[in-house]
Amino acid sequence: MKTTIGLVARFRPLHLAHAALLDAVCARAGADGRVLVGIGSANRYGPRNPFTAGEASVMVEAALRGRHANYALLGVPDLGHGPRWRDLVRELMGPLDLFVTANPYVRDLLAGVYPLAHPLDLVPPARRVAVSGEMVRRALARGGDGWRDLVPCEVAAVLERHGLVERFRREFGLSTLAQEAVGAAATSPTAAEEERHVLLG
């Protein structure tokens, strides 16, 4: 019996935790199954989404190329309205055997629509990485090469080959650093809270 699994993430940029999840989901679906990878906020471009949906798709392709072939990419726009977004996801993805998300709000929206799983249910402990998109964007904004340790080497190559590192720093570097300074004043999450939330950030 073929297994169809769906997920939605922004991949801005795709990082090591994303890569671990994509590997795990593609393996779970199997060679005869299908993974529908939604590129979230496909209609947004700004400090939290500093790469286009097309650029995020290139990152996903780079991370999966030569490893898996049982996936398809879908653009999923941000509608600013949860119930309409839920209906759109159901229309785009159709019937699923499993939908994977770490986002509590998305879980609430899709409960009763799809069987749900948390990324931690699928990603082996040895592959779990406490990395978020925000962490990578901050590392990019600071300059230097620290961001390279947070993304797959294939994604690092995409970011550099297409000039995306320089563009990000030019367009969003200062605002990202300013947001980091504001965030530093807030209470840091515990390690357990960070692990629960970073896998699809």
C-alpha cells in the first residue's frame, strides 16, 4: 500500500534539522510512496522569508538530489486566515496518510483532517539537531562563515552560487541583527522547548 505524507515548512533557508526531517519522511514513505513538500509562505518576502519560494525549492532539491526521488514540491501561500489556509492545504495535497508538523497551531487546524505526527516521531535521535531558520538568519547577518555549520553543504553551495548570502546581508542584515538584540532581552527557551519547535522553523 502506497503511503502519502505531507508537510509544510518555509525553508528560509533549509537547515540541518530540515534535512534530517526530509530524509526521515522520504524514508518513511518508501520508494513506492510520495512526500508532498509544501513551501510555506510562498507569497511572502521579507526578513523572516528572505528567500523566494523558488529559491527555497532549489534548496530542497539540492538537499534531496541523489538521495530520494519520491517527493513533489508545492507552493503554499500564507493567507493570514487559519481556516482558509487549512482548506487550501487540503485542496493542494488531497488525501494523506500522515501530515507532519511541529507547529501547535497547524496541528489544531488540521486535527480531524489528517492523521498527524510530530517530527520527533520520525527523526532518529542521532539526527535531531537544535537548529532553526532564525538561528541561521542571525548567523548570516553577523557575517563570517558560522552559518555554514547550520546548513547542509549542498544548501551552502546554493546560497553562495546564487549570491543569496550577500543579498540577504544587504537587504535584511541590519533588521535581523536588530531583532536579535530585542530577542536577547527576552527569556531564552529551555532546551526541551527549543527541540520541540526548531524542526520546522
